[in-house]
Amino acid sequence: MIRKNKVLELPPVGPQEDGQMITAQSVGEVLILNCYQDRKLLGRYCMDLDTHRYLFWAYDTGAWTERRLMTVFGYNPLYFSRYYAEEKIRIDTEVDKEIKRRLVGDAGMKMGIIRAVITNEEEINDRKREQRKDSKIQRLIEEMSMIPPFPSDLKEWIHQRMGGEDYLLKARGGKKRRICTNCVKECMEAQLTEMEESKELGRCLVFCPNCGKQVWMTNKKRVIRKQAQCMLLQNMDKNRSAARYIDVRIVWDQDGRRTDLSEGVRIILHRTYRKNPCRTYYSQTNKRIWNGMPQFDYTNWANRRIEKGYLYPEGISGALSGTPYCSWIRAFEEAAKEGLCLDFNKAMIGAGDSEIARTCEYLLKGRFFRLAGDCISRISWITGKYDGILDKYGKTMEEVFMIADRQNIHRIRGMDGGETVVEWMRISEKEGKKISQAFLRWVCENDLRPQYLKSAAGMMTPEQIMNYAKRQKTESYEGSTDKEVLEQWADYLSMCAVLEKDMSDTMVYRPRELKRRHGEAVEALRKKREMEAAAYNKERAECMAREMRRKYPGAEENLEVVREKFEYANEHYCIVVPKRLAEISEEGYVLHHCAGSTERYFERIMRHETYICFLRRQQEPDVPYYTIEVEPGGTIRQHRSFYDEEPGIENIREFLKEWQREIRRRMKKEDYRKARISRRLREDNIKKLQKENNTRVLQGLMEDFMEAL
């Protein structure tokens, strides 16, 4: 044991030379090394000869700390070896051989005393790390062992939530033979007399002649797979409970139905805590597990994710009571009773917003299921606050929906509408015009908010807009979604306004062949811009810049903020960040792509979703070559050159990868936050495209997409 008073009572021995010097002393079982820099005492380093525990007393502060010997003289052990320290630091006194033997043993008598001390430091620090690791593992194992097992009916419950279906699959050994996944018995197709046709292509409802259950008969499939996720809330003890997220995979094949459960994430909810109300653990089962190692740990090496899922109805109140998430108890119980698939994890992120928990509870009890899911999805990942369209502080249904006519609210419930339908019903009430049920179903199915139709709203009724979009989709935009057709229409109308056409003329705002007229408008606008560019002067440039700054406030400032991070050059290419929004329009006009004829990119710049940069060749730094749309984290969404072509794309991609690596090195904490938001917006857009099976647009995005790693 190091007795601090005994050490300080012993006067230190001074050195005979300048430089980094050490003088050695001993008191009892403690070795004392007096550390000097040019004969100035820095402090006294002490090491117990039995335990090798070490302490350092600083002369200037008088404080005792566990400081390593190398750091006293300014050497970082991560960058300087013990041999280097032994060369630079000299010892001015002889150390007793017995003391040295007790430090290093008989085998290490040839090494110097400084190297011996540093070696012992490393050994004792390694032991401490192992002890901390063992303590952590033991603590994890003990905490995980307190979680109850799965309920016995969990597999059957999740099967019912996912449809409760069984199938008559094609059996081996004959074209007309079928096997039921419910009873695992074979039958012949001739026995299936009671049959009900289904609207779903490739299957129909029949009754199994063996078990009598109504099952689906498929045309060709021998194996059917479905996946989902469910959440299980369980109480552990008086201080903790667990939220368990389980990946479910159901397989129907020749051997019947098989349900596999794989728990991916566990969140321990604390009732008493100092800092964090919960702690997240991730499954390690796919990783090599040694004996005694925990199956759940803090690291998420396998990238397990929490998604929308079902909630097991038992144990909700017991698990959430007393936790910061107790405000969601009644809402969760309603959702579980109805068997809804919601983002329950995101709801718990909004635990501090008790008003939205109360609002969601009333929505679920009122059977506004889709709207409740939309409300949960509008809870911010960052702040945990709700930022949707409902008034969460409203006392009545009319106040919450901000709709005075309760009949309109009943229409929303009747079609299980979400936020999209609520916005359209508000417009209907404000303008005093009734909207047809067919139009509401159309906007709900395609997630068409009012802003998608605002370009033609004053010229046509909602039903006329719907019929026109459907006809154009059938005649000219096969494979596109209704939303893409509307975006093309909005682009066309905006170009017509720029070309100063008569917007009251039916032939202008509702052309018979939208695709052809859109192309003609792009060409006409290109010629107009070229003529304007020929007569361009400083006065006109300043006027355009002022107008864009007024329309998109803060966008140019955002470009200035990222200039230092994004601008980059090598011997062949360079990246330039525009100073004005007008430069982006000029670039688009010259390269003949959409950045010059649409202003949606300026909105993204204004809200830090993406930025526009110019890629130029070093030998022609002022000549437009490529336009790049890039996220705050360096992920590239689009790169386009002349007429949306991609000349020299292989060389360009190599330079862009080099640029992305440089961006990642320059990023700061705020950039990571913006990158997460931009990635979420991009993923939401891709999910919608996948849901709509829009392969053409998805393929175009995948060709350009370059994620920053």
C-alpha cells in the first residue's frame, strides 16, 4: 500500500544534470521516482512493489492521480514506446537490486528500471481492462437473465395478426395433388368442390376436404414466406421492464407451417434513473458466441433494426407503469386490441409529449387507425415532439381536426383516412365545395397532398384533375405513378407561365398530349433562356438574384456555409459551390437538364436536404460539365451532364468517390445531424416508389446513387 504521508515526509533527491531526469528512492514497500525537467521538480511517481499499483503526486497542484510515468514527461504511450522513453529519460541514481527484482523478477534483471516500471504499468492496466470487461459481461448476463421467456401463445398470436392464413400448395408426385399447410394432408384437386373466386391474381379460396378449414389454393407455388416484426412488453422487477423487438418469419411448405422468431433488439426501460430512461441492447446471436459471453450487447454489428410491427396485448400496463413511457399505456392497449401494425418505438421516442399520446389514444378509440399511425410517424426522431397537422391541444374532435362540420370528420373515419384526407376535407370546408368519395380514395391511395394539385386547382375541379391525370397515365406515362404525372403537369404549367402563355386557355393548361407538350415547352424555354443569356448584363443578373433570394430565403446562405466543406480539386477535376441560386439556373440552361427549368432543388437547399454543386474540368474551370446533387453527408443523389447524358462517367465516378472521402473527413457534428435527416427523407421517398412499384424511377435513382462511406 502506498502511504502518501510517508512519501511526502521523505525529502526528494535532486539530479546532477539538466534535461529529463529521474532520481530513485524507496520507503517501505514503495519505490519513489522523483521526476525533474531541467532540475525543476515535476512530481513524485510511486509504485507499490507487491501490487505494482502506481500513483503520481504533482508538485504544482499537490494532487494524487493514477498518471503513467511517460505522460509526466509529455510522452503519449499510444505513440511512443517504452524503449523510446528509456532513451530520452535518464535515471540519476542506482536502484537497489532487490527492489528491481521485486519489480521485474529474475528474468527481467537486465532491463532498465524505467522500462520495468512502464512494463508493470501496462500489465496492471491490462488486468484492469479485463476486470472491467468481465464485470460488464457478468452484469449483462445477470440483467438479461431477469427477462421472462416468450409467452406460450406468441407464435399463434403473430400468425393471426399476419392474416391467419393457410394454403393448399402444389404437392410432390403429381400435377393434381395438393397439400394443406394446416393439417399437412394431401388431397386431389377434384375433391375441391366448394370454391370461392378471389380478386387476387393467382389464388382462390377453397375448403380443405381433410380438416375443413378455408384455405388459399395457389397456382404454382410450393413455398410461401412472410416476414413481419412484433413488439413484446414485459416487466422484469420493480425498477426495470423490457421492450423486446422480434423479427418474425413464417414459412408455409410441404411440411406445414413454421414460425421462426428472432429477437433483434431489447430496450431496458428504467423506472429510476439518473440520466437515460432506457438502454438499448442488440442481438449477437449471428456472431460467434463464446461460453459465458452475453447474447445481447451494446454494439449493433449485425445492423438489427426496429421497424413498424404488431404489439402483443398482454403485459403492456405492467411493463410501462412507472416508466417515462406510461402516457402511452392506453393508446398501446387500444392498438394491440385492434391488431394494428404501427411504429411503437417512435411513439415511445415521443414519451415527453403527453398531449400527442392522449390524441393518439382518442384517435384509436374513435377508429381513426390510419390517422393515428400518421400522427406517430410525425414524431421527430431528434426532439421527440409532434409536428403534424392536428391540434394536439384541442379539447373536442372539431378542435383536434380543425374541421367545424362533424359530418366531414365522419367521412374521414368511414374511409380510414390519414393526414392527406384531413387536409382535403379542410379545403372542402374552407371553399364550401363537396369533394367526391372517389377523389378522396384516389388521393389517399396515391398519397397526394393538396400541394401536388395546387398548380391546376384554380382552373379545374378536383374530379377533373383526377380524371385528366388517370387518362394521361394510361395514354402517355405507362409505368409511371399518378404523382409523377402530376409532377410533370406542374412542371409543364410552370414553364408555360414563364413562357407567358395564356393560362386561361384550355388548350394550354389541359393539353391532350401532355408528354409531347411538356417536351415542346422545355425546348421553347431553352431557346428563351439562350436568348436571355445572350443579352445578359449585370443589372439583369442582380435583379434575378434578388428575386430568388426573396423567394427562397436562406438558400444562398446555406450554400455559403457548406462551401469550405464541399469545394475540392485534383489534377483533372474540381468541385465548385455556386454563390447564387441564379448560377444554378444558368448551369441548367446551358446543360439542358431540369435544374434550369424547375425550382424544386432550391427548396431542398433552403431546408438543408441537398445541395447543388458544379463539377468542372481543370483545363476548363469556367465551362459547365456536370451538375451534382449531394446530401449534407456526401451521399450523391444525382449527377447529370448535357441533356441528362453522362460522358466519361467512369472517370467521373472515381473522382466523386475521392471527393466523398474528403467530405467525410471535413464533417462536423451538425453535418451528421443534417445527413441523418436527409437520409430519412430519401428513404421515405424510395419506400413510396417501391410501394408503388415504380421500377423506372427507382432504376434511374440507383444508377446515379453513390452513398458516402
